[in-house]
Amino acid sequence: MTSAGFALDETLRCGSCGTAYDGRKGDLLREVPPGVSFGRLPAHWRCPGCGGPQHCFFPATPGADPMRERVDALVAAYRVVADTDMKGLSVCNTALAVEAVGFRDAEFAWLGMLIAPWTLNAVLIPHDPARWTALNDGDRTVETLPAGAFAFKAARVGALGTLAVISAVSDMTLLRDQDDARAAAHAALDALLVPKEAEAPPETPEPALPPTPPPVGAKPTKPPRSRRALFGGRG
């Protein structure tokens, strides 16, 4: 059984002082009864050991990969949203499922793409959980990645704390299936991670020749239409 991305028997530990929270036991001193998973703790609950916020807690799995744990928690949280708040809405593409794609270390955060039936987002999960805690949902933060500076928005995601997201595709009904969504996710990651080539120095243009007139009776041609840009034209 899971609750907001966390199983009832999952123990989480404070990253500051090491205090553990076990949902099977709860926290009776703070009026949290047994059987309340970490994802269902009241918003005012703080670490019993140091008073730290909930987003400082991490799954207490020996030898676990911290990036994998936080990405798995992100996917689990979005699956809960998909099955509740977003279920049956017209903006959702029923051919798609929640999936994380291409997460990797980006110096100050883990960067990757999150596919959901209603959106395709680039997501930054900070190494330091306190990095964006001063921001409210929707606040803008400009972050520098290999391809340049991009405007992300702060997003509070339960016990994961405040993440930074940017929408790559807003209308998911345009995608045919999960493979199509994965291809769009990889293209979006390239737009964030592939540095732009240095511009070559301008060359002296050669004299332009007069255009060749089209054959008599030929129909005029239109220039090819460019592919729809990701991230509102950035990258």
C-alpha cells in the first residue's frame, strides 16, 4: 500500500540529524497515530530530533542511490495525481503513463524529463533540499544548464520539497503513444544539455546572382515549416 508516493512500511530518515520516521509506529508525541505513512503527515509536522522540515527526510535504505530514490518518489507522487485529480480530464492522453526519462546529475540538481498524461516537464530535483524553499509555487527561477539559461517554475511536490520544472509539451493529446512521448522527452533533454556551437565569424558575402525565373505555368512554392519549438523557443 502506498500513500502520496510512500509505502506505509517505508522508514525515512532526517538528512540533518538522522531521526527516523516509521509510519507503522507514527509519532504519538505529536498526535500522529500509527498507520500514517510519511506522505500523509500533516503539513505542520517537523523532525522530532532537530525541528527540520519534511523535505529533509529521505528513504532509509542502506546503500541506496539518492537520485533513484527521489526520482522514484517523484513518479509515485505523480501517479497518485494521475489516479485522482487528473483522472478523466480531457487534457489527459489516455495512451500515456507517468514515467521518468533520462535523469542524470547536473551539478546542483538531478535533471530529467517526467512524462504524464497531461504534461511533459523537465524537472530539477535539487541536491540540497533547501535550495528553493523560499520560493512559492509558480515563482520563477532562472537556472543555467549547458545549453544556456532557462526560466523554471518552483513546484512543491509533497515530501520531496520544492522542485524546479519547465513545460516542454503542454498539449499531450498531440502525441500518439508512450514511445512518441519518450522521443519528445529525449529531444527536450538535448535542448537543455547540448551546448550551442560557437558562432563562426561572419564571412564576406559573395555577390548575389539574380534569381532564376520559374518556368512558365509553375506554381509558387512555400518555405518548409519549422518543427514546433520546445520550451517556448528556447534551446
